Amino acid sequence: MFVLSISDGAMRRFDGAIDGGGGGGAGAIATAGAAALVVFRDRTEIAWLRGLKRGFRHCAVWVRAGDFWILQETLSHQTLLGIWPAGNEAGLVAALRASGHRIVPARIAAAPRRIAPPLPFSCVESVKRVLGIHAWSMLTPWQLYRHLAGATKILIDNYPK
């Protein structure tokens, strides 16, 4: 197997240790079973999203891959990527809470080997794809939250309602 790495604007191929996101360093990818933190927030700059349930107007996902947590956040105009050192989960959770996020722990599932439902590309659809969820009925961050909170039964924060 190989992983493509973007370095200095050039795409390069390298062979590396591919694992399930629990260890290793360079070359690690997040596969089924890898830990994830799905984050929800209220703040939005898009007026029509203010009609969504308060506190659940946007979502993103942090995934553990090797020595890092990787952020994948889909906005209306761009997808953002970020990293956080894996040894400092408490700092990551504290930073997310301080910026008003509700956090739900999750795990990446092995997605069904069929085409995902053809739904509009949104933050919810992006998070569902990362987590391996194929579901027609989840269109809003609130619906995704209810699905994940019901699956984990544990929330790692007490976000005010």
C-alpha cells in the first residue's frame, strides 16, 4: 500500500507503516475502528443556516491517525484540514469546548461496499463519509448528533441546552 503526501506543493508517493490510527507516525491512516471526535457548533456566517436547531448549525470531525488528530471541516466554500498532537487530547477537548463546541466521541466504521446515498455535499455529509455512515435520513447536524449520541450513550461534555 502507499499513501500520497503533499509536500512543498508536490504530490509524492511513499511506502509507510499503515495502521488503524492507533500508533505509528508518518504514513498512518485512520481506518475502521479509529477514534474520532465529532464537534457541533452554533456559530454560522450563512443566514439560512440560522434556521437550524440552535447549537447544531455546523459540524466537523477530528480523527486520530497515528501521532495526530486530524481535523476535516467542510465549509460552504472550502474544506479545512488541521492537526493536533495526539498526546494532548485534553488540550484539544478544552480548546474545542472553550470555542463553544459540543463534542461527541465516535469511531470510524467500515462503510458498506456500495455507493453512498447521493445527497447534497454539506458538513453533515462530509462527516458521515469520514465515519463510514450511509444514511438517507441524516441531513442536519442535529440529526447526526442524535444518531451519534444514541450510538455512544456517552457525551464527554455538558454543553448547555
